[in-house]
Amino acid sequence: MGALRRSDPRGEPTCLNCPAYVPRRAWSRAAGTAAGGTSYLFELRLSSPAMGGALGACHSLDVPLAFGTLDSPTGKGLLGDRPTPEALAVSRELQQAWIRFVTTGAPGWAAHRPDERLTRALEGEPKTVPYPEEASRRIWEGHAPAPFDLV
């Protein structure tokens, strides 16, 4: 736990992100090597203002941003009645990326490759950066997530 806590600049244990980040890395590696596939990663860094910001860049926040449904009940619940200019900009960026991906096969930023691990960081000023969870990646490398026992 200490290594995980030290790997996050906010001092939060990154194992909480393990269910999301470990499979994402495995899928990007698999897509990048299977039949010449290409994968593109993005990390949503826009924080939800809901609950005083306690949710951060929470699960499902990308849905109203990607579909432009900021005025839907989910959008309002996560982004408020008046989304910030930053939220509007991230929504436009994400929508345009999906349109480019569907029409051209590329979202508009560099592919994620094992030697570079580039990731699009979606925040006020979107930019392509080295993989933001690199310290966590090194900790989890070689540790595949175990399936949950649902029975």
C-alpha cells in the first residue's frame, strides 16, 4: 500500500483505480499487438463539481461529455445546471475525437504504443502526455486482475 500511495502525486492509493487501469493497459497492449491493431488512450481529468468535488473524475462522467448531453439528468447531476467552460471544452474535444475515430480510425492524437505510452489528458487544455499512471503501471506490471466470483 505504501508503494501505491507514493505512486500517486495526490497521495491517494492507486489500487482504488486498479479495476479500471489494469484492464485498460492490458487491452491497449493486446490491441497494439494483435493483427496490427492500434489503440488510443485518454484519461479524463475533468472533475465533477458534484458533492463539493468529492467525486473527482468519476465513473460515467465521460458519458454526458461524449454524447453532449450535459443538460440530461445525469449531466446535471455530475456537472451542475451550468457546466463550466472547461466542461464544455472537454465535451467538444471528446465528441470530436469520437467522430474522427469513427470516420478516420484515429481520434486526433498519437496511438498508445508500449515504447511511448502516450495518452490524451482531457482537461481544461487537452494535451497528449506520457502515460499519467506510469508509477502505478510499474507496480501492477505482471499482476493480472483476477475475475470476481459472482456466484
